[in-house]
Amino acid sequence: MSGQRRERALVRPHVVTEGRAHPTRNTLDVATVVLATWAPVTGLSPEKRRVMELCRGGALAVAEVAAHLKLPTSVTKVLLSDLLDSGHIESRAAVRETEFPDQQLLQKVLDGLRALT
């Protein structure tokens, strides 16, 4: 990688986040799902407008947004927290496997219902 290219690669995330290294919210992880609201995109940076375009196509995980933007996850979290603060996107915690009902319990309920008929 040439020196000039490397320099641009280092500067760009700093410019994209307006010099901030940390999001305003610490609630986003790579599996958090974000979706766009119908707030107007006027006045948003190109990267934030792109996030809105992506999320209007359907809910995406933070990691997916970062991949589409070709930006580090940490930079993407700063952008997303700004959009959350301004009401442009909403977030939902990813459903964890432990939040699903126990398979054996569901089978027992099903067996019990079948026994009633």
C-alpha cells in the first residue's frame, strides 16, 4: 500500500466520525439490529445517508452495515449512535438462543395437547 493511500485510509474514519472515537451510546454490539425510520435524510453526511438507504431495505445487524459501508465496526457504531440520537434509525437487541423456549418443554406441551384429543 502506498504511503498516500495508507494515510487516506487512516484519516477517513476520523473524518467520517467527525473526530469522535466512541459512540454516544454503548448499547450497540455487532449483532444489534437496526432499521430506518422515515425521517428525512437532508443534512446527513454521505455515510449516514448510505446507512439510511441500507436500512430502508430491511433490518440489518451492525456488522452487516459495517460490511456494506466497508468501515470498521467501531466507526459504524459512531454513525449508528448518531442516527439513533437523531431519530433516523431504531435498534433492537438480537434474539439470543437462550431466549428461545426449551425444545423439550415445547415437545411435552405438544404431547400433552395431542393426548387431550
